Amino acid sequence: MSEEYHTLLSVQQKFARDIVLFFKNLMQSGFSASPQQWNQENISECALFLIPETVALRSLPPAAIAPVLTTFFCFLERKNYLATASLLIPVINSLDAEIIRRSRFPLYWILKRKFKNDLTAQAEPDLPLSTLSDQVAYERYLYQCLHLVVETWGSTFIQSGQYKALDSASQDQYEYIISSITDACLIYYQKGPKDWDVETIRNCLLDLYPSDAIESPDFFTALVPVLYAFFRFLEQEKLHTDAGEMADLVESIADEVVKRSGDPQFWSQEKLASVTSIMEWSDPKMEGKVQAYLEAQKEKQKISSSPDALDGEKKKGARKHLPPRGKKKRAKK
């Protein structure tokens, strides 16, 4: 192994080979560029768009991308294997934070690249969903919604007192959270950002997210503080007529949001199966709750299938099947 390789952290070393191969394949497939054709322009394009779009599919940690590629270019420069290596080092090194940021919610950047030459896609969304005739029109509308919250509102929000009052962990999550809720409100409730209201936000936070969203505990910890700060900002700047009421709502249900997100009884069967199988939740307390819930469900099944229980059911008659607690019908797009 090279001396550059040994400067990496152990977790970066673990993924170093895969990251280099991943990068070389992206440069070849995205730009038909061999190493001799790598330059500052196509390296930047790859780092800002292709890597965030695809890094999750390869199960590679975004935080390791720039450090690994920086040391790789340093190695190429030291060995005189690539004439442009010295020019590429500062480029990829400067994009470290942006790669991590964009990799959290790649959908926005995929759409941004798709519509980069479409000036109408930069306008604020103002058409009702019922008028969207095809998938391209819907994707343009989704991009307009994301552009509004991420760049138009978001660029001012990060300069505000509300944002600065958030802790660093919540600040790191803010863009992903507001992008995620924009996407969710549009897909499940057919509401763009300007149409958000108290009922939609309540359903999203108390029903949809706990039931279906497979996110880390850090996401749910930051969810309420970020949305409260964001809605207060929209209220202060008079950017949304319902912003104050939405902020009040978020504050009032804060404890319930955290409770439901960490309680398997509020999860859908699909989420429960996913969390159990891929063990994405690294919090030991959460893992214990999942196992305890599963054991409790097994005991209920044993009791309900016992002869005495079955006989009792016959006497009572068939029970009506009720929807799970907290569930409301969601119209999916």
C-alpha cells in the first residue's frame, strides 16, 4: 500500500479501492473520459452530480469520497502517473462538504441537472397538480417545489436567526428534512410548499413519517426543531400565510413525533420488516424496542390461536377489522 493510503482513516481505507473504481467508472460512463482526459471541469461535474446521484446505490459513505480521491490524486502526482493530478487535488478537496450535502437528498440534484437548460423550471410552482399531463411535467413541478424550499427560501433561511439558533446536528440535517417533507407532502397529499397547511403537516409528522420513513434516530431528533425554526422563519418573512400556525402545531406535537418514531407499534409492516432485516438502526435502545415488540406480537398470536381464545371468539362473534391506530388513508401519486 502507498504512503498516501496510510494517511487515511481506517474507515476510509476500508472503502478506498471501491471508491476509486466507482469514480473511474463514473468518469468513463458519464463523460467517456479516461484518466488522461480528467480535468477540473469534468471532475467537478462528476463530484457535484454523478456521485451524489449514485453513491447510495453502491453503499459507499459520502464522507469518505473526497478524502479518498484526494489521496489518490496525490499518489498519481507523486508517481507522475497523471499530468493533471496537481490541478485535480484542490478541486476535489474543496468539494468535500458539498458532496456530503448533496448525497443526503440526491433527488433534487438529479432533477436540477435534468432541467438545468429549462428556464421555466426555475419559476415558482403555480399550477395545480391536476393539470400535469405526464411524468416529465410532474418531475418539473417537483423540481420547482424543491428549488423553492432549498434555494429560494433556504438560502435566506440559513442566514436567519432561527437557523443559527439550531444546534450543529440539526443544521446538518436541515436541508434534507425540508427537502424530504416537500417530497412527501407532494407525493402523498398533493400539496406543494405554498399549499402546506396544519392538517397536512400533522398527518405527515404523526402518520406518514413514523409509519413509513426509515431514517436514523438523528433524523427524527432534528425533525421538529428544524421544521419549527423553518416555519417561524417563513412567518417572520411573510413567505407563507399558514407558517405561524404550522410552527405552533409542530411545537405542540414535538414529544408525540419523537415517541411514535421510536415505537414499533406505529410502524407499517414494511418498515418493521426493513428495520429488522437490514438493522439500519444502530441505537441499541431502538434495537431492544424492536425485539420487545416482536416478542409481544408473538405472544399475542399464541394467545389468540389457543383453543380457549378461539372458543371465546366464536361466542363473541367475528370482530370488525379496524385500521391501525393513527393511520389515515393517503392518496399516492
